[in-house]
Amino acid sequence: MTDLQIRKRGMSQDEVKKSFKQQIVVHVAGCSQEKVDRMDLSNAKDEDV
């Protein structure tokens, strides 16, 4: 994915929030998708991301 892709039909608010955090870490922090997949971003505070 080269563009931020956040909302998909049928996603809950928590799923959208997790997806947004994942995209931030990949695109802004430069982490690989594999590394992000191993992170527990569901429980990460917004300010920590």
C-alpha cells in the first residue's frame, strides 16, 4: 500500500483505529509491515504511536 487506506466497509471503530495506527507506523516511522504485524497496536496508547 502506498497510500493510507484506513476504512473498509464493515470495520468497527476499534478496527479502524488499529488500522490507522498500523499505517502511521509503516508510513511515518518507516517500520516494515512484518514488524508492525508483530506489534500489539490494539492496546497501544495514541500518544505512544
